[in-house]
Amino acid sequence: MHIHPKITPIYQTSVFKFEDLNELELYFGEPGSRYLYSRNGNPNSDELAEAVNRLESGAGAVATGSGMAAIFAAILTYCTAGDHVLCAADIYGGSAALLNQELGRLGISVTYVPFDDLTSNLGAYVQLRTRLLLCETISNPLLRVVDLRAAAEATHALGLKLVVDNTFASPVLTNPLTFGADLVMHSVTKYLAGHSDVTAGAVVARTEEEAARLKQIGTLFGLTLSPMESWLAVRGLKTLRLRMNAHCYNAQAVAELLAEHPVVGEVFYPGLLTHAQHELASEQGAGRFGGMVSFRLADDSMEAVNRFIRASQRFPFAPSLAGVDSSLSYPVGTSHRALTEEQRQELGITAGLVRLSVGIEPVAELLTDLQQALD
């Protein structure tokens, strides 16, 4: 009986068997032709990696156990003890904690570069063993948009590599490799999987050599993703474009409502004409601006945020993002909690800042809920 499934089955196995020693030698002689052990490779994790690789127009990719594992693998692709990393000051708090705490223990140092210096004055931050610049396509949580082409030119002129976290934009909006980035990574947990039921990551390389190095790091550090999580993420990817279109449409409407409400002090969304990088975001995102919206209440206090959280019915408070259901997060207490108060103040992450992950629900329901919660 020949079975030809339309959907790849879940290969829920930790190990694969061989007919004899000759077949085992084929595994080592022809990489990719056989499977040995799921930490080294599994049809499900390979399917996810290849799907993300195609979306990002790369030369190869690996699927990892989380977005943090993806960042770790990306940095280790280029860095060893004694090396130095440049990182955009506007970065996810978990990325900063990894660089400050764990990679520091491994002898990899970091310098944070203000947003305005990422392209025009990057050389002022370079040290003898600086290897790369890490930044985000759309920054978390203030949604600043990095000029990827200019960042790639600046880093390469200095002999550095450009590593870009593309989680907020997704490959539907932007492909950093086409603008000159060397590695692009995702928290697959977010938009790629899309349903708040998977924890996963992925890193995509510009060259086959870098892709092979990523594969080695993922295998030896045990960063690879399980078959079940891989299968769920692949299922989510199939609706990515449809979901992103809905996220973007709803987020634009939400941002416009927030911008007009008297209790809102500032709105951060690249789709607004008032956003400092609106034109750049339009160019890099093909006229779409993502599903994340941040805003600061005029009463810039935790108490005001708490009143808003309790009043909202359609935006539950949850420390993540990008699911089909809307949610809200509080950067001071969640994503950027690891930063000091001084660091948060320098970045503009204040007590009254709220980050919305706008889902794909009927937009009228979201707007009605926001209006009553703000009122």
C-alpha cells in the first residue's frame, strides 16, 4: 500500500533506524539524505526551516526552540570569547538581558547604539573585535523603523555583519536579506505560527556557509525544535499572508482612533503620517505597517494603565504578541523589565506606555472596546 499524505505527518520520534552499517555511512556521506537523531534533524523541523528560508529568500535556515534560541544562535555564528557586539538601543528586553548577562559571562561584550547613530555614526562605537550589529526591523516597543539598506551599508563598510530580528514585521512586510542583512531571525512564536500555541524560533542565512554554521550551532547546543512544535508552526505559516493583511488593516484603524482620543498622549505606529519613519516604513513594508501599536497615556502612570487594562474587554493583558486574538502588554513590567529604570527612561519606556498586539477580530468590535476603555 502506498500512502501519499497531503500534509507532512508528525515524525514524533527521537531517533531513526538504519538497515545496516552501509546505510549509516550514507547518512554521513550525503548530508540531508537521511535522518539519524532529531536533535541533528527531523523532517518536521526541516520543513519549517525551509519554509521560513523561502519566505526570507535565504540560502538556508534552522528552526530553534524559541526566539531567544534564535538570537543566541545568530550571535554565536559570528562571535566567540573576546568579541564585541553592537546592538541597537531600541531592542527587545530579553535580547538585552541575554547580551548583558549570559553572553557577557562567555566573554562577548556589547555596546548599545542610539537609534539615530545606527547608520550615520556607527563607526564611533566600533572596537577592535566588533563583529556585528544587531537590530530589529521594527523596534520593540516604540516601533521605530531601521533603514535596513543604510544599516547594511554602514556595517559592511566597517567589516561587520548585520543581524536583523524581523519578528514584528514578518516576511510578508519586509525581507531584510534583500536589503543587505547577513542573518535574519524570528520568534516563530509570534506572527509566523500566529495562534499563541507554539514556542519556536528560526534563523535564516544569506550564504550557504553561514547556514551550515547555524546548523552546527543548533545541533551541538541542542537548540533544535521538537517535531510537534514544528508541525504546528508550519500549519500556522499557511495563513500568514491572510493574517498579516488583517493585522495591518486593524492596527491602522486602532492607531487612528488612539491618535484622536484626548486621554492618549502619544501613539507609536509606522502607518501614521506623523510617525518619523513613515515613508521609510512604507517603502520597506510595501505600504503595510504591521499589527503592533504602542501608545502612551496622557496620565503617564501605572495607575492609569491599570484602569485601562481593567476596562478593556477585547485586549486581555498577556506578555506576548502576534496571535490571532488581540492582547495588550506593559513593557515596563514585562518585555523590558530586565532594564534599569534609568535605561527605560532613556529609551522612552515610561510608566504610561502600553503595547497593543492587534488581532484579526472584526475591527468594529476592537474600536468599540478601545473607545469605551479609554473613555
